[in-house]
Amino acid sequence: MSISSATDNLPAAEAYLAWLFSDTESNWAAVEAGEAGILPVEFDAAAAPADVDPRLVEQYQAISDSSVDEQVGYVTWTSFGGGMEAYVLENQDRLLTGDLAAKDFCAGLAAAYTQDVSDGTLPPLFGTSAR
């Protein structure tokens, strides 16, 4: 998640993101309802509702721990430019089903990256610490 530098209401955008990444009760409620995965926030796994699959709790705890230890990387929706994101979304199924070789997928992704750099659409890098 990020805030556009061209926003007309920076305080509201900042307040929303601060709430979004700090209200773990609402995050867990969304997971419990099957509406979303928990956001990458530091949390207490014991606070997860009883109806949440314990495998999900374990997975999210591992992600949180890795973030706190600064051992995470970047994912498409936070650090890829538009062309790269579109390429992944349009080709990931073909890659997973074997209809597109990994070498060709990577070549296409590299070409999309080169175009995104040329277009100036790559978002800036950010820190990975959850604290």
C-alpha cells in the first residue's frame, strides 16, 4: 500500500493506512469471514479467532516474524511497475500449468521491467521492518 504524492488529502490517507495496519482485530475479522488475508502487521497469533484455520495463523505468524527480522522481499503488488504487474497476472497460470517455461516467463518479466524503467513507473523501495 502506498499514498500518491499527488493526493489532495494526505492526512486522511495517512490516517487510513495507520488504522489499516494497526487494527489487528478488524484484520482477523476479515480473515475469519473469508474476505481477506491478514495484512503484514505485527500481531499476536493467540488473538486469532477460533474459526481461522490454524495453518493460516501459522503462515501469517511466519510472515510477521520474517518482517520483524527484516527477512522479507517485495511482492508484485507493492514494488512492480504496471507492466510487470500485468505480465505476472496475465501469465502466472500459464507458468503454473507448464504452458510457459520458467525461462520464458522470466524473459517476459525482464522485458516488462525494462519497459517500466523506461516509463518511470517503478515505485520506490521501502524498508521491510514491521516495527
